[in-house]
Amino acid sequence: MTSLQIHKQDFLKQLQEFVQSLKTHISTEDGQWTIKGFIDIYKNVYTISSDTKIVPKF
């Protein structure tokens, strides 16, 4: 196994662990999101749509 392959596997493992830990902070036990939107500095509220392009922006 090359150094690059080892690095990729390590990165994937760490990413999966991060996602699991993040899930406990942003979702309920049944998978519902606890975060429903954003509030800007002017107190405007922006809801999060189900658009999959928005989720990676977090």
C-alpha cells in the first residue's frame, strides 16, 4: 500500500468519525435536524431548504 493510499484511508476514517460526532449535535435520535436556519447580524432569519447544495456550505 502506498503512502497516498494510507493517507486517503486515514482521512476517510477521520471524516467518518467527525460526521458521527457532528450528528449528535445537529440531529435528533430519529434523524431530524435540530438546526432549522440562520440568523444574520441584522436579525434576519433564513430557513434551510432541503437543497443538497446548501448543506455542504455549513
